[in-house]
Amino acid sequence: MKLPSLFRCSSLLALVLAAGLNTGCEKKDAGSNKKVVYTGPTVEVTNVLTLVSDSAKLQVRLTAPLEQTFETGDQIYPKGVKVIFYGNGGRTIVNTLSGKYGKFEKNKNLYTVRGDVRVRNEEKQQKMNTEEVFYDKAKAQIYTKPEMFVKVETLTEILTGYGLTANQDFSRYRIMKPEGIFTVDQSKTTQP
């Protein structure tokens, strides 16, 4: 009598094994064979120093703790960036631009700087603070979106408003929607 119960146990075991083998041989989902495309950086550089010159005269100095370059040629500065613009044949600092995050889009030749952005014209001692600014390398122009709040400080006044365009050295700028109290020099106004 013990033989039939042993036969039943071994038959049951064989059935369980066959069921396990059968499920292991099933086709995999078609989605699991999809190629994974890497979209991350192709190059990472730490303690970056990039110098741009024209006719052997320093024009721009870019420094950043980390630069990530992508296959498209775009670059990201996730730990901040500082750009110094030089004049007088590369001997004097004209302007500085810094922020907590930077991005360079190669196809547009455009830098985007975000997070506590500071622009400072050394000669005129004027500075600008905002949260996002764009630097168009080809046009040598610094600008913000029209809805971006900006604050400009000079030796004599503090100007606030929304939207700004300026030349590269920040010697000339325009606030699109100025706000606040402004000082007007009556001696320089003309009366009709």
C-alpha cells in the first residue's frame, strides 16, 4: 500500500516541475527587448576654466565646478557658472555674470543662467539681480523674459521692474516694465 502513495507523490512532484518548466519557457514581453538609449552627458569635467580670445586678446573667462557636455554639443553647468567679460585688450574686467546653474545650447549659441543670477558692470559700478537671464553670444546681448523680475542698483538709485535687455558689458540696459520710485534730475529735463 505504500507504493501507490509514493507513486502519487512523485507524480505530483513531476507535475509541479513540468508546470514550472513550462512557465519558464514562455516568450518574454516584446517591450523588454527595446533598446535603451543613453541621453546623459558624454563628457564631464570638474574645475572648468574656459578662455575665449580674439586676436590673442582675452575676451571671456568662464569658470565652473562641473561641466557636462552632451552628444548635441550642449553643455550644462549644474553646480553654477561664472562668466567674466574683459575689455581693453583683455587687461580689465568689464562685466561679470554668475548664477547657480548654467546651460549652453550650441545650435542657438545661447547661454541660460538661473538661480540667484548676478550681473555686474565693474566700470559703472552697477549690478543687476534676477532669477534667470539669457546671454546671446552672437548678438552680444543679455536679456530676461518679459515676466522676470529684475533689480538694478547703481551708485545713486535702485531700479526694479519686469523684463530687461542689455548689451554684453551691461553699460546700457532697458527695463521693459519699470516699477518703484525714481529720481528725476530736473536740470536735465527740457521744458516745451
